[in-house]
Amino acid sequence: PECLSRSRLLWLRLRFSAGRVMAGGPTLLSLRRRAPAVVEQLDGIASAGKARAGYAVGDARPKEEPKRVPPTSVPAAGACKMLLYLLTWAAAALLAPSPDLQAHVLLATAARYAVNHGFTFLTQCHGLAERYRIIEKNPPAEQLTRELDWDNPLVGSAMAFLAVQLCTPWLCVVHEFSWRSLGMCAVGHYLIVEPLYYLYHVALHWPKLYKFTHSHHHGSVITQPTSGTSHPFLETVGYLATFAFPILIPAWFGCFSVEIVYIYFIFFDIMNCIGHCNFEVVPVWLQSGPLKYMFYCSSYHSLHHTRYKFNYCLFCPFWDHLFGTVAPESYTLQRSVRAKGGPKPASVVFLGHGFAWQSMLSTPMVSPYLSTQSRDTVRAWMYPLLPACLLCAAACRAFKRSCFVVQRYGYRGLSCATWSLPVLAYSYAQPRERAYLNSLLLRAIRDAEAQGATHVGLGALNKAQFLNNSGADLVARLPADCRVKVVHGNTLTAAVVYRTVRQRSAPGEEILFTGATSIVGTAVVLRLLQDGYRVRLLTRSEERFGRLLALAGSAGQRLLKVEKYEEGSGCRTWVLGSPLTGPVGHLVPQGGALLEFAVPGSRAELARPHRIEAAGSVRIKRRVTDLTFCHLREQGSVPACLAAAIIHGLEGFQEHEVHEVDVDQIDGWLGLAKKHEFVLE
């Protein structure tokens, strides 16, 4: 055995695995009994290979996530990809012998987009998918950004069809659809594509190839439907060549029809999405008997993204069974996922709402990527969808009487969820809508209690004083035995705003403050006055200014009432508790700061050349939460009121927080935020 070559040993390993299935040959277990020296050398080679690839010896998982080399992608992105489709169609019309075929290819490609976006929608429908979730975490925002290249293979397929038409006569003759053409397509897939893909996939896991190509795909451990087609350019070219046979085989046998383009494209993308959607679509009975050798299930391929060295097949596990690369827990995992009683109940529910119409397009159900980005920006492609958004908003107002789940996530082991009322911000400005909005909030609180929540946080305008007196009116209408505690989170919000002002300025400075008579604004102003700040308070209400002056006591001598933005000229720090109504950038000295906690926020152009900074938010650490939904302008930050609701849940507080802010509690809440790893800097 010591004289066996390296290649001979690897060949023996392959034969022993294949023999177990095909001819009852010796298994690795029997080999250990008969030739322990051979097995020891085989294991040594395997361990060395794992070490080079970053795998832990004795485990198929990497010690750490592989470092991804930026892939060489198709030189087109976003709208440019749509231009490539147009150019492909134009080239076919001018040069191809059968331009109609390219039109069918483009229509079939549109169907592929529909399949992928349909699965994305289903994956984010928590009532459907959460019950059968395989990995109960959200993919990181960086992964969703990286997977924006998911439709490169779709563009490549259209271009590949054109290349075949221009270079060969194979697709020039189109026949009527027949069962023979469909059968030849199936032969091309199961007898050619599946074994070729298996070998190609195994080769991509060789350490050197894996590092420079396939690690891009395996950077997605928690997969999404679009993960299945996110690959580097050269790897995609290899796939396109492999997947061409179900189309070419019927052409070579004289039975090619355009219908098989639609059939194969849709079949391929449905199966690909099933493997990457991260919830178990396939029922258990479809994985029993011979069917489990023909079709995989969602859990089967999910294991490949966590175990790496198992389950290499495309859609047909027969080849994994043949070569002994089936993960032992493949089918037990599927059964356990399908047998789950549902997700863990959310202990903390945070209630938000939509803002402008484009926020409807930034939900995970529509675009997981956009849900991690700011919703302030309106992109050009959104405008054609404006009528659909307005129609959807009208339908929600007419028929929707409950919240929908935006995202479920964990924070230091605490199960949380963000829900959204089916309304946009303009509804809150209409007095006749306020009774309806409060009824939605009461319904959401009761639903949260029924689902096992202990705390409900009120976000944005859901806790407005004009709506429900910062939540106090809602608490008064709850039954006496209600177990849920309502949290407006204003104390932590005031604490974070205060700390932000202290970080950007020094006691003794003069600052301009708008919205200072709100609950949060009043608490922040009082605390700043205690520290020696001088505050120019922008308000036209003598009554509100007088109330704040009385609360300030002797420190009120450092309060100055102003009624115009121009009267704040010269102040280096502006604290915005209400949105800007006009341009102020020219009034703020160079190096000054505009710190905002207003909801909704101000338009960025009103502050130019300065930048408006969020003052009422805290940053989160990725290692303690899988929250990716962007509640604010900046990904990675959350509103302080959401952090407060989570802290209530972690600390197990048993009282509502709907009262006025106690200035003396500000330091204590800053300490709680640090304790639970919210970043205040």
C-alpha cells in the first residue's frame, strides 16, 4: 500500500464508493478492516486537501467563511443588462436565419425572471415559508449585494442561443412540438447534463479552482432563490456549455421545437429555486422510493451549502448515491423540517409603516436587496411601477385589516419581528384616518399577544402624540389581562440624541433645536441645559415655549425662542426634531452638523452642502443579530425605539413605556444599550 501512487489511491476511493451502490463491492468500512494502511494514506490525502481548502480535518465545514475573490462578471449590470437583451434581439433580426426563435428565447427568459421573482416572493411570505424554514436566519446584506449578478446566466443564455444560430445550422429547422422532442430533451438532461454537471461540480471543489471560482457561490451559506445562478463569469460559461444539451439533442435528432425552450427554461429555474429557497418545498413522500434518485429536495441542496463536501448533484441525486457523496442526514433533515410545528414565536414585535410609495418596492417580498438599502432614493426604474404601487396601496386600505411581517430575526437569542401596518405616511396626516390607524395598532397588539409576544414596540408615526398620545391611549383600550407590554422607546431615543449631540459639540456652545416641544425633544433640551448648553428653540407657539421654560427652571435663561431658520445662522450644531421645510445649508457654518431624529426625515437637498446625520439611531453588530431590513437611511443602524423594545424583552420588564420621558433615566438607558451591545458611537 505504501507504494501506491497518489492518483491510484484516489481512484481506489472512487471505486470503493461506487461499488457500494452498483455491485455490492467493498465499502470504506470493509476496507478499513482489510487494508488499514491504504485507508490511513487515503485519509491523510483527504485531510491535506481539506487543510488546503480551508476545511477542518474531520468535518466538511470550513473553519471560517472562505475569502472570496471578486468574480469576473459579465460587463453589464442593472439597466445595461436589459440593453443587452435588446441588442441580442436586434442582432438576431438582422443576422440570424430564424429571428423568430430569438423572440421565443427572450419570452422564455422573461418567464425565468417571473419564476425567480415568484420564488423570492414565496420565500419572504412568512405565513407560508417560515413553517418549513431550513436555516432560521436571514442572509447577510453583503450576500444580497453580491448576488445582484444572479441574472447574468439568463443574459448569457440568450446570447448563447444567438451564437449557436449564427455559427451552426443546428437550430435553423424548427419542428412542431411532439412527445419525441420532449423525450429527447429529457434524455439530454438526465443522461448528459446531470453526470457532466456532477463531474464539473466536483472539480470546482478542488482547492485551487474552488478558491478562484466556486467560493463566490459558496459565500451564500443561507441561500436565496437567486443564489442558484450567482456565479463568476468563467464558471457561468462552463454551465452554459453543459446545459445546452437538452436543447441540442432534439436538434441533432431532427425534432427541435420552440416549446422545449420554454419547458426546459422553466423546469430548470423551478428546480434551481427549490434547491436554494431555504424552505422545504418538497413533501416527504416525493423523497421515498425511486423518486429520491430522480429529484432532490430543498434540504438536500441546502446541506451542500453547509457541508460543502456532500450532495454535489444538479437536481438528480442518483449520481451522489452512485459515488457515495450523499450527506448522511439529507433525508432526516427534510423529514424534521417538514414535521416542524412552525417558527419560534417572536417575543418582541416592532410595528412600523410605509413612508413614500417607493417604500413598497423596498420590502423583502419584492426585493431582498432593496430592503437592506435606504428607501429615500427613487430609482428611475421605479416610476413605471408607480401606478401598481398606488393600486396596491388602495387595495390595502380597502381590504387589509392586519399587519404583514416584514422580517423575522433574532437578537442575542431573543426572537424578534418587524411588522408593518398596510399604510403609507400620508395617512397619518389625515385626521379622518386616525381612528382606522389606531384600530390597526390595537389589532396588531392583540395578534402579537396571540402569537406569544411579550413586548410590542411602536415605531415612527405609530406613537405620535396627535395619534394616540405616544401609545397611552392604546394601553387604556387594552383588556386588563393583556400580557403584552407596549413600548414607545422615547427614553432611549432621547438618550441617544443627547449622546450624539454631546459627541459633536461641547457644553457652552449654542445650538439650534427644532421640534424641541415634542416628548423626545423636551427631554433632550432639558438635559442639554443641565450640561450648560445654550439652545435656540425654533417654535412659533408661545404656550409650548412657556411650558418648556417652566420645566427648565433656572436653566431657562439659556433658552432663546426663534421663529425663522435665519435666526439660527452661526450655530454649528442643528438638532432637527421636525423635518426641514426650506433650504438651510447656507446657514450652517463649514464643519457644522445637522443631527436629525425627526420622522419622517428631511430631504437631503435642503441641507446641501452639508449632510444630515441620523441622531436617533444605534448601530447593531452582525454577530449578535441577523436583522438586515433597513429601518432607516443607513444599513446597519436601527431606530433607538426598536432597540428599546428589544431591551425591554431582554430585561423582561413588566411595565408599559408610554409615559413622558424622565430625564434622570437617560444615563441608565445608555448603560442598558451598551450592556446589550448596541453601538452608540
